[in-house]
Amino acid sequence: SKRAIQEKGLSPSEKKKKKEIVDRGLKMLKETLKGKGKG
């Protein structure tokens, strides 16, 4: 897939930065879901 090719093109530092951004986004998403659950 195109995305796989793009991933290969990233340097290790770029991959790490991308992963950190994704992780932060997931963390925020979980927090908001948790907040909604509390009502």
C-alpha cells in the first residue's frame, strides 16, 4: 500500500515523533471517553 511505502521513507527519529503524536492522541481520546463515561 502507499502508506507502507511512506512509512519506509521515514527516518527513525521521524517514526519516533509520529508514534509519540499518535500515542498522545490515543491518550487524549481515552481521557475524553473516560470523562464522558462519568457523566
